[in-house]
Amino acid sequence: MPQNVLGLEIGQSTIKAVLLAKKGLTGGRILDVRVLDIDTCGGVEPALKTLADDKNFSGFPCSISVSPRDMLFRHVQLPFRDDNRIRKTLLFELEPLIPLPIEDVIADYLIMPRSGLLVGILNKKNVRDITELVENNLGNVVSVIDASPTALAVQITDNKKMAGSKIVLDIGRMSTSATFYEDDAIIHVRSLAFGGEQITRAMAADLSVDRDGAEKMKISGSYSETIMKTNEECRRFCAELKNTVEYMKINGVMQNEPGQILLTGGGALFAPLCKELGNHFSCPLEMLDLIKSKSLDVEKNIAGRIQPAIMNTAVAVALRISAGKKSFNFRQEEFAARRSRFNFKNQLRWASVLAGIIILLAAANQILDYSLKTRQLNGAKKEISRIFKSSFPDAQAMVDPVQQLETKIAEDKKTFGFGEGLSEATAIEILKDISRLIVPSLDIVLTGLNYENRVISIKGEAKTIDEVTSIKNELVKSKYFQDVTMGSTSLTKDGGKVDFSLRIEVK
């Protein structure tokens, strides 16, 4: 583990840097800090170059965190918890859940307390770009690229068994990251479109001042209590956070009401927001000070310019390389860290110790893998047999299931006319036309729809026989139908509605 680490929190509007001298596994001393405004610098790359120009920060191994706004988070259920099997399966499970091709993303997961996985997804291009920018300007990126909220949350749990549910709110300039954890494990991360900038703009409207004037008043606390729009903005944020908690409880992700809310970020210093959080949640609020809780020393010349609420996440990122598997790490696969120096003697010593273990494990893995694949093959054969029998119960024996089912489907098409008679319109178009012609105000329930040999049969329930007649008259107007006739009608068992059937001939 490197003795000095540069922690970089790369957010939407700022880059925060903390240079930490490690002492043991958990201790350390903060040597320097820096906050750079991305817009003022002209972008992320110029901001990193500005930081590199300061020799206090250049040339050190770096640990990085990225904004949750650049990521996707999903809950995935898998019937196993073996890391090797999860990583082989994970991207295929994610494919229908994300709007990006799976070959363009990299994913990591956290095991949730009861069941399921919390999966973080990041675009490979983002990982590649940020790694190159940092390494070209500052120093080698060590073995961690994490999400900012989880890098912070994992330092709070710190391997201590913490019962109940808690929320960590990092209220930044443009957005807020909410990290939910329960029973010593992170269970969800959400980015909310609320931050200090929204508060400033609302105050400017309340107090009829410009944006810069409102910002100064917000920081100094020199504003009146009649800031109605500002309070309403804070209430909307608290209500959205409350709804998120309720949704997670309904879906079984969270079991308990939050027992504590930990606050960090510049927006957490705004007193009216803290008041609204207290009104919406019946649990204590606590301002987070990671420097104090980790008992980190601070160089005297920078002690006066460190604000814990601003720098907590960057400090957590600097500490992140010792956090193990309790948080995400996107520095893997093709982006795995390459060592800048190779100590041959040390590596050879470890290689000689591990070589025998690896050989034994490889042999055991081959045996287990063969056994597992055999069971999987037998299970697949049974499943194919079950599907074949349920789909083709009349077959005397299963010889070539694919060929037999294709032949059966071809025979059914000839018998029932599937796919015929709709040359001028697709089935979707005809269904849309039926939906359009049936007036929404009518109390109609369709219970059956069948198409065979150019005839559509519809069954349903209506409130009165007049409504059935109205439906018939409307469907006649369709350009796809040649004739619509009413079939049998009868009262339902409870006598409150009319069962009806319609016969539609397709042109």
C-alpha cells in the first residue's frame, strides 16, 4: 500500500483533492487540500493541469471517485453468491435493465444484507477518459476508481456492525447523493436534482437580489425567515427523499425506517434545509466530520482552510484503498491498474509462496467446474424435456425437439391460418383500430379475442345491451373489417352486466 495517496473527488462542478500520508491501516495525516472549480478552470483537464502545477500534489499515486450522476445503479437477484459465477452472469442480467450496450459498460456489485446485489454501472469511456487524464497530469491511478457516495459511506460503516437503517446525504452544488445502508451494508444509491445552487436561486427570488448577493447571504446566514420559495424548494427535496424511502420499503430493499441521517456537503450547512429534514424524518440528524471520526492529523498550515462538510468525500477517497470489497471498484478488467515499478525480489518471493496454492486451487476448480457443468447439462436436458412435453403433449417421443416443434408450428399455421389474411394490416394495427373505435367512456371489459381464418371473435362484458350495439356500430366503420355481427348475449351471474360476443370478418 502506498504511504502517500492523493484522493480525487471528481464531481460535476468541482475537483477536490486531499493528499494523505498513510499510517498503518486506518490512521494518517492530511498534508494538503485543494478545491478547484471546473468551470473557472475551463474543464476537467485544465483543472487537473492546474492541480499538477502545484508540486505538492504532483507525482503521487491517486485514488479516484466519480459523480453518481455519471452512473447507473440497479438491484439484481441471482440464485448464487459466488464471485466468479456472479461476474460471468452479471452483464447478461443487466442487459435488459440498462439503456447502453453491455460491451460499452463496466459493472461492479455489492452483496445486500438479505438477498440480491446492488450493482453500479459505469460507461467504459468514462473510466478510460478519467484514468488517462489523471495519469497524464498527476500520477499513477492506484487500484481504486469508486463512486463518490459509496466511497464515503464505506468509511462510515468502517467494518463495525451497525444495526438499523441510515442515510448519508452529500448535498453538493448541483445535486445531492443519497446513500442508504442497513445492517452494515450499502443497499441503494440515488442522485437527486437538488443542491446549493437551487437554494441560492430560490433565495435570490425571495429576497429580490442577484445570484451572487443571495449566495453571500446564504453563506453568512444574514437572511430573514420569510424565504417562502426557498423553504418550498427544501420541502420538495425532503418529500422526494421520503418517497424514495417508502418505495424501498414497499419493494423490500429497506426493512426499517431510517434511524439516523448523516449530512455532508456545502448544502448541509443551510439551517432551513436541516429544519425541513427534521420535520420529515423522526430520526436524529448529524453533521459528518470524517477527519475527526477517523482521528486524522492535519498539517498546521492548512488546518484553517479545511471545512469537513466540503472535504469529507475527498478524505474518504484518499482512505478508500484500504476499504476492501465493501464498496465499488471500476479499476478492473481492461482497466486494472498496472504497476509503475516492479520489485522482482519481492514479487518472486510471493510467487513462490502462491504458486503451489494456485496449482492446487486450479485442480480443485477443474474438478468442481466439471461437476457443476454436468449438473447444469442434466438440468438443461430436463428443462428442455419439460418444455417439449408442455408444448407438444401429443408427441410419442422426443428425438429432435427443435425440428419436431418447427414441424408442429408449420402444421398449426396451415390448420388455423396464423399469419394469413392480414396482408394489408398487421395485428398491431387492427388492435389499435379496435381500441380507437371503442369509446373509452363505455363500461366495457373484453375477456377474450381470437383470430382464425379471417374471422376475429371478441367476447366481453358490457353494462347494457345498448353499449354492445354501440360497439358493433363503431367497429363497422373500420377500414379493415368487412362485417361485424352480434353473437349470443346473456346476463352475467350476478345480473349486473351483459355477456356478449361479436364476430368480425376481416377484409
